[in-house]
Amino acid sequence: MSVSPLSRLRQGLAFRLLKAFLIVTIVTFALAASYMSYLIFDRQESLSKVSHFDAAWSASQGVNEFMRLLQRVTTLAGAPSPSRREEVRLRFEILKGRLELFKTGKFQAFVDETKGRQAVVKRLSDFVEKLDGMIGEVDDPEKAQQVLDLMAPLETDMINLASDAASFSSVEVTEYELDLLRLHRNFSIAALGFFVCGLGFIVLLGWHNRLLTRTHLRLRTANEDLQRVSDDLARMARHDLLTGLPNRLFLRERMEEMFARDESVALMCLDLDNFKSVNDTLGHAIGDALLCEVASRITNLVGQDGMVSRFGGDEFVIILDGVGAAGAAALAASLVEALGKPYRLAGNQVVIGTSIGIDFASNASGDPDNSLKNADLALYRAKADGRGTYQFFKPEMDAQLQRRRLIELQLRSTNFDTDFELLFQPLVDLQTKKITTIEALLRWTNPVTGPVAPDEFIPIAEHSGLIVPIGAWVLEKACALAISLPPDINVAVNLSATQIRRSNIIETISAVLGETGLSPNRIELEITETLLLDDSSEVHSVLNALRSHGIRISLDDFGTGYSSLAYLRKFIVDKVKIDRSFVASIADNPDHLAIVQAIVDLTHALGMVSVAEGLETEEQLAIIRASGCNEAQGYLFSPPIPEDEIKEFLARRGWKLRVA
């Protein structure tokens, strides 16, 4: 289809008109943009004048800081204190900054207008210079008063200066307002520019939206990270960091929950035997590794039937739901067996044991605290029974604990001289038939409890540390008696491990010997095998030091504990006392006779004196003498004798007939 010339003429005219319109539109936009730029620049200049050269603002800030400083100095002068002194220093530094502003910009022009203003600024500068030299002593009331005297005349000057500055700035503001009115008239011309700004704003919104989207994603990721950290912190607060087991807090929550719904809940308290020696000999790193291995073995045995928690140190607690006494006993036996097997840690073989106390919620009326206490009492009984075993809580255990507490309280308040009594039992040389030693035996009759057996109160005294003053009292009394006896009779006193660890036993003995005048070679200190188990340099050093002073060391009750030839080789002792349990049945038990004979032969080979304890019959005496034992002790010769009867006893000859 052909196009007529008229149509082409019309199309060309339309194209030219559109082209011209586009050119005019572009030019108009360009002019509008240029004019908008001019308006923005002009307004910025006006605002810059107001913001940077406003004398009223600078003056008012200076007056405010001057008044604040005046107030702080006044307060400091009335009640000096370090905090108020620091406030004065802070306000002074701020005032110095304000003074620097007085010397710059429009404010400098304002000051230079009159001599009076220049004089005020000069006086303020002089004051600041003087105060700068006094600021270190401003907490001195006299110095503070001098500062106040310097500031008093300046207060009126500063207020007048601020008033003049306000008037000065008011004139400037009026001029700026007139300029802004002129700009407002021209601003309507730039309306077209807002259209361009609108388009730019739309683009900006799109860009901003993309930023918000990205930020939202980052915030969501950060929130997830925070939630994970929060979960980790919550777990750390309720779990032991070393073993990963629930800790005391988690245990308490679970106990309250389980005890509230079921009284058949069983509670087991486990304490590791000989764990301290592992820490002391191999170090805490091995100890920590051992605790982790123990936790793993316990967890594997308990499985899903209960919760295992580390209660603290080397203590663990197990909660079992819906288990009877037989099931608890079976698990406890398995735990004792499993935890007693050797551990291989960093090339070291470690062997420990465990003692377990068991209680049921029904015994504690559903009270978690009472149940823990009951299980702990049962644990204490298990340890007292020789360790490496378990015990169920029984009501009488609580009575025994109360009895133990009562005895400890009475021990702390007892009068040694009136409530304690020393008895003495002789040791007889089976060859010479003479008494060589008398052993001091402590007895206690308490006004509240009556007579208390040594087997009951001595362990309590050792645990509480009271054995230290008690032992010193016994040593002093025994040595005082020995000095009045024939010089060929020694005195034996029992020495507790606690006395070595908690007191300066060497100085104590030296002081007693100095006071009584007794020769050191007339003292025999009896120790037990338990003390020798503490393979420490401290024990070794103390025993060697005592022997170097001439004091004899006896090993008491040999054969009942952890008897080892290594102890006799490592810790040189003078006497070995064979425990009475072997002597009591020596006539009827060939095994005991063989043990006694072996101990006697061993002591002779090592150059030590052997002593048989607990002789009560002539038959026992004949067998002991035939074994070659050096000395004997027991009721066959004499029961323990009061102090005031010992001299009379030594004068009698009747006891010698039993040795003949």
C-alpha cells in the first residue's frame, strides 16, 4: 500500500514537532536542575552561617559550664570526696574547651566588637590559667574556697556576655530569615525538580529494600547462632564441663521431678576410693582423665535405666526409677566390680575402688535433701566397713551420725585434765623377764555421754583435727610420768597421721622433752600401717627426723592392714607389734602361727624388735616365746593401770611369775 505525499508531509511535521518538544523538554529539565542546584547551595550557605557562627549558643554553653563548675566546686568545698574531685576536674576540662571556642569563628568577631567583651574573655582566660595550677589540690577546702573567690566576680560578667551574644545572634537570625523568604519565593520554580527527586527516591527505595532483605537474612542467621549459643550455655549450666554428665543443679531438678511422682526412686551416692593419691602422685591431668573414664563406665552400666550425675570432686550420684532393693544391690555390685578394674591412662596403670551408699525416696518422705543425706550416711558406713562395697541406708545410721556429732561437740568442750585419764600397760621382755616399756592408753569419761570407748572417740578426734591438742596432752602427761620411773623403762605413745600432717610434731615433742627433761631414747611413738600408706616425702622426712633425735618408732597392729615388706624396708622402724587377732587364735590356728613366726623371723632379719600383743593365756605365752618373739603385752601380765598405781605395780613381783 502506497503512502500519499500529504501523509508523508504530515508524518514529517509530526516528527519534527516531537523532536522539538523533546529538545525543549530536555533543556527545561536541564535549566530546572541547574536552578535547583543553585537554591540548594544558597540554602546550605545560609544554614552554615547560622550553625557555625552563632555567638549566642557558644556564650550560653560557656555560661552553663561555668555555673556547673561553680556548683561542683561549692559542693566539693562542703564535703570533699574523690568522686566530687573528679567531677570538678571534668567540668574544668569542659570549660577550657568552651573557652577555646570563644577565640574562634564568629564568636571572635562578636568579642572584638567591644573592649568590655574582650576584658571579660581575658579575665576568664586568667581564671582558667590559675585554676589549672590549683586543680590538683582543689579537694583541699581552703583551695576550693580560693577557687570560689576567683569565680564570684566572673559570674555576672559571664551572664552579661551571654546576654550580649543573644542580642548579637538575634540580629543575624533576622537577616537569615529575610534571605530564607527570598529563597521561598523562588523555590516554587524548582517544583519540577521534585519530580526528578521523586524518581530518584523510588530508585533509592528499591536499593534500600534490597539492603533490608539482605539485613533480614543476616539477622535471622545471627538469631539462629544466638539460639545455639543460648542452648549451649544452658547445657553448660546444667552439666559438668569435665565429664559432660548432669551437674548438681540438673540433679536437683530431676530429683524433685521424680520424687514428686514416685517413691520407688533409688538414689546412689558413689565416692572413689584412693582418688586423692592418684592426683597427688600422677597429677591432676591424670586425675581428670580418670574421672572421665569412671563416668563412662558408670554411664555404660546404668544405661537408660537412670540418670548419672557428677556431684563434685570424685563423687557421683545415680537416680534410678522403679527399681527395687535387689536391682539396686545388683547394680551397686556391678559398679564396685567395674570401677575396681585397672585403668590405663597416659602409659600409667591406675587402680582405684568405689564405695556406694543407697537410699530410696520412701525413706526420706519424698524429700530430695533427706534422701541425699541418707545416701551419704550409707556411703560413710560403706567406707567405714573397709571401702570397696555398698550399704543401704538404715534409720540407725542417722542416730549414729547424731551420736558422732555429739561426741565431737563434747570433745571440743571437754576439760582434758578432768575428763581424760591415762592408763598404762606394760611390755615385757620375754628373755630378761623385765618390763621394758609402758604404753599410754587414753580413756575418756564425759559428763554428758559417760564413758566413751577409744575406738569411738579417737577416729572422731582424728577427723576433726582435735587429736593434735589431745595427742600433745597425752605426750606431756606420759613423759612427765616416765621421768619419775626407773631409767630402763620407756614410755610408748600412739602417734596419729593427723598429728604429722596438721601439726609441727617435731617441735611439739622437743618442747615436751625440754619441759620434762626426759631423754629422747625413752620415748617410743607407735604408728599404724595406714600412715605408711601415705607415700609422701613429708611422712618420710618426719619419721627420719624423729629417729635422728633418738626417738624410737613402733609399727602397731602389723598384719591387719596393707602389710607390705616394702614399708619395713623404706620406713625404718624399731619395733613391729604383731596384731592381737593373730595371737588370740595362735594355739588353734596353724595359719596364724605361721604368720606370727614369719613376722618374727622378718623383724629379726631386719634388726627390729618383735612384740606380740594381746597375750591372755599361759599357752599363748609358751608359743610366742618358742617363736623367738622379743616382747609381749597383754592382760596375762597386767590390764591397763591408772597413773597413780603404776609405781606400786612396778614394785610388785607377782607379774613376773607369769613370765617364768
